[in-house]
Amino acid sequence: MTRTFKEFSTDALFKIGYDTDLKSFLKPQQVEFYTFIWSSSEPIELIIDSVPLTLQPNSILALTPIQYLQYIKGEDAIVYQFNREFYCIKDHDQEVSCVGILLFGNTNIPIIHLDTKEQQKFKTLHEVFIDELETQDNIQAEMLRMLMARFIIKSTRLLKAKEGVAETPKSSKVDLLRSFNFLVEQHFKKEHSVSFYADQLFKSPKTLSNNFAKLNRSPLQIIHQRIVLEAKRLLTYTDKTAKEIAYEVGFDDASHLSRLFKKYTSQSPSEFKKGIKSLG
């Protein structure tokens, strides 16, 4: 049974559902809400932004409203969804520190794996969520937002540890990574050079690159991968031509996007589009 909270004064919406809620995504469509999919006991097969993915048991997947989701199969999932009016990720980032890591700006699909200890913690948190959804009083909205903040903080911590960017009291590398990723998310369609982002962060391009040395991806690769990801989305889910897409992501000449796209996918945009059509 899907449980839903609505706050009519603000249009806030928060709901907790199950694998049956994923069946509305049997055909690919853009995710309307911030979404967490938690695979409880068996694999869940999905396609995210045209990329097939198997969400293993005891794992949580984070999605933002800009992404496309298709549900293939799998049961025993818990699905959390909420809109900006319920909890604005960007406005609360100082509180939860997830922008550029868990949501927005991470070109990888964020998946959090739960060990036995963390499984129990998240199950307890889930039970408190359910209890609050069933308790209608004048502090229900505040309680649910507080619980969502806790959920996001815990997920972000686990993802940081997984990606080897765990923060220390004397280190600002995590904040730099988050800020860079978020800037890329905001500007990648117009700004393709590392120097632009370095200037925004008051760093030299060399200093910025040195801070990314342990992440196996340079700042330029992150910019390029975000451009290619957007091109893939547009090729897969719209009827726009390669030329129109090139212009949308900041290239005056479609051949420039074609070369970049082929570098990261081993296909030209037109070849990628044909491959998508053949699958359909």
C-alpha cells in the first residue's frame, strides 16, 4: 500500500510505495520526483537514462527529476518519492551536503550498498517514516522532513565512503568535488573548459586537477561525460536531430559533439540513435 503525505498550503508531496509503484515506468519516462529505490531482498532490473542496471538486494538507488527510468522486473522494492516543495535539495544542501555527490552533478548512477548493520538502521528509519505517515498532527510535516534529511545524510555518507572521498576535519576536497560537480550541472551546456570552473572556484586549473587525482576522472572528463550523458538522453527520449542536440549542449558545429560522443561511446550520435531504434 502506497502511503502519501500532502501539504496543501505548499503543494508538498511525499510518498512511500513499493514495487507496484514502479510499474508505472514499464515504458521509459522522466522521473517526476526525487526518488530513492531500495531493493530489499531480490534484484530489481531497471534502465536508467538508456543504461541497463540491476539493483542488487540491500541497495538504494538515487534519482533526480531530470533522469529517465524504465522498470523491467523485480519485486520487494521500497520507493521513496518527494517533490521540491516537500524538501528542496538545493536549499537544504548546507544541512545534508548531498548536492554533487548523491544528487545533481554525479555522472555515475549513485547506488548505496547496505551492509548488515546499515540494513538494520535503514529498516528502523523506514518504520519511523511509516509511523509518522500514519500520525496526522500539526508537526507531521516537520517530522517527515527531518526524517528525509536523516535518510539523505546517511545515504550521502555511505556513498562518500564507497567513492573514497570521505571527509576529514582538515580536508575541503569533498566540498570542492561537490561544488565542481554542481557547477558542471548548472553550466555544462555553455561552458566546456576546466578554466571556467576553476575560476568559479577560485582555483587554478592545475590545482583543481590535482584535487581530482585520486578519483580516476579528471575535471575535463567529468565535463565531457556530462555532455555525453545529456546527448544520450536527448537521442533516446526525443526526436531532436544530432545537429539540434549539438546546439543545445553548446556546440556550434555538430561534428565537435560527434567526435566527443564517439570518444566516450565508440559510436557516432546517429549510430547510437539507430541502435536505440532497433531495440524498440
